[in-house]
Amino acid sequence: MKIFIGLRTLTLATALATGVVSMAYAADPMVGGAPMMASKTIVENASQAKNLTTLVAAVKAAGLVETLSGPGPFTVFAPTNAAFDKLPKGTVEKLTQPDMKADLTKILTYHVVAGKVDAAEIVKGIKAGGGSYNMKTVEGETLTAKMDGDKVALIDAKGGGALVETADVFPSNGVVHVIDSVLMPK
């Protein structure tokens, strides 16, 4: 009889036997090919995800790294690179220029809600709200969550929308929901 043990299984078994267990095996989701570690901040995790490089560059250009690395908690709706690619050509390049910092900051903080709002709370709020759930962003305006089939959809102040692709990524300072479009404030 031949026994096959995969490398991951062997590594996990070794970790359990020695008492050293990385939570990456148990609960840390993958985003952009990288594990999102519960021990790292929003910024530390996003910096590892290949599909969030545009967001990370924008956060740096807006000077929000320190804030989003702070204790929070924050709920971040994180647009992917593909989400930023949906914007008109040249928009990202323009927004990351120093003279556009205020506009970029407004857009990015529109993707942040104070506190830790997980998917269960959003869905519960949608049901309790008769089909919609409003969340006040750090920017000051409201995002509206609704159900689109079995996915959560976010509606921005201009009537645009985004779907949550990956929900409930729990870094040390909040929760991240990866979305497929950039949300725009008024």
C-alpha cells in the first residue's frame, strides 16, 4: 500500500507536532496569489496581493499608508487592478499626481468605513433594511449595499456599482472586501 502525503499536509503535520502553527493554513484567505495574514495590517496584506498593486500605489500617493496601517478598525472595499482599469484611460495616472492628492484621497476614503463590518453584518443589514443597507464612509458620504443574486453589490453616490469578489479578509486592523469596480463619491 502506497501512502501519499502532500507537502502542505506534511508541513502542517510538522507544525502541529512541534506546536508551531501558522494561521495561514487554517483561516487566511488568498488574494492576488498571496495569503492575507490575520497578523498583518490592511496595507501590509494589500502590498503582497498582485491584484491590488494599483490600489497600493494610490494609497501611497494619497499619503494614507500610515492611517490604514493604524489600529482602526477599518472596513475597506478594495478595488482590484482590473477595477481601476475600467476607469477612463489616464484617470489613475492623473489622480496619482501630487496636485490631485485631495481628489485621490476623497475617492480612496470613500472606500473606507469606520469599524469592522463583515459580510454577515452587511447581509443582515440588507435584509433588515428591506433590500438595502447604508454605510457612512470615512469620506463622509454613503455607500449602499444590496444583494445581486448571492453577491453583495455596492452602489456609489453617482449610481455606479461594484460587486464584492472576495469578502471577509480579516487583517489585524479591520476587514477587507475585494471589489470589482472603483466607487465614486459625488
